Amino acid sequence: MSRNTTRRCIGFALVCLMWASQPLVSGEQDPRYDLVKLSAQASAEVDNDTLIAVLYAQKEGKDLTQLTGNVNRLIAQGVDMAKRGKGVKVQTLGYQTFPIYQQQRLSGWRVRQSIRLESRQSDRLSELLSRLQSSLALESVSYAISPERRRETEDNLTKQAIDAFRQRAKLITHQLGRGQYRLVEMTVQTSGQAVQPLRMRASMMAMEGASAAPTLEAGSRTVQVEITGSIELQIE
């Protein structure tokens, strides 16, 4: 190796050593932050605008063919009557057949099928229920908020909750004497699910029949949107 080549190698090694010994100035100048977790909520009382009722036909006996025929006829009549009611949605539910045993021997059958009625006009559905109970049993009644009303309510509450979150973040930043904050993460959660159906007595059968229309009051429920998240406050 020539003398010039040796000098160039030594000079390059010295430059590398000097560069490696320098502090990582850019890394030390990166801003530092404190992490703060916070939450904000917005809620509203919303009227239930949808009434849901479940009725059923049930027969017991030894002749399965006759039982299924009777249940099918009662359900078909109920569906036809419900479809003639304006503003009422009708849906047939599960069809069930149960064996009945006595002293470990098959003694008969129980056949059952249900229909589900839904309407935003409680007065009409109430009147329909009074007529349907001449042949069907009322299993449950419940109330709900329609998807359209719930979506509109949640959208408005989400805007309010986000505004409240931002105001709280600004307040925390100011009270801690910091200049600014940045959002790290945010979660949006809603609550206010459907009320559990009111179960009716099993004895409320067709014998109670064409009684007066039941009094139905939809009421309301609280819908809430909660914002949870984390912000970082820059350390000056």
C-alpha cells in the first residue's frame, strides 16, 4: 500500500470517529409531550315511536296433523287481519312442535307459532291487538326508537359530544399552562338500547278475547353519546 493511500485511509477513519462522537442534536430537539386521557358526553330524552307486539297460537292434543292445521289456520287469520291494518308491519316467527310425555311415554303434542307486529301508530296497533286476542295470545309488548330517529339523534349528540370534548381539552391545556395539544386517539360510544319486552301472563289466551283495547303508553328513554380519548400536551 502506498504512503498516499495510507494517509487517505487514516483521514477517513478520523472523520468517521468525529461524526460518531457528535450528539444526536435532531433527536434531542424533538418536542416532548404529556399524555392526558379525558371524556365528554351528550345526552337527550327521546320519545319511543315504535311499538312491537308478539302474539302466538298454541294447541295441545294427540293428533299432530289436526294441531298443526289449527295453528296454521289461526296464524294465517292473524296475519291477514294484521296486513289489512294500515301502518302495521307483520312477520311470522318460529314454528315449534314439542312432544309431551307422561311417565316417560309420549302422550301428545304441543304446537306453537308466533307473529310479530310493529307500528308507529300505537292507537291503531292497540285496537288491532284487541281484535287479534279473540284467537291469539299476547306474549309481549315493547317499545323502541325507530332507526331513522335514532340515527338523527345520535348524529346530533355526536356533534355535541365532540364539541364538549374539544372544550375540555382546551381547558385542560390552558389550566396546565401549555400552549397547545394534539389528539392521539378518540372513541365514540352510544347507549340507550331497546327496553326489554313486557312479558304477558301465559293464561292471557283467547278466552279473554275481544276485550277493550289495551292502554299503551310509549314513553321515552335517554340516548347518550360518550367520547373518550387521549391528548398530548407539549412540554415547552
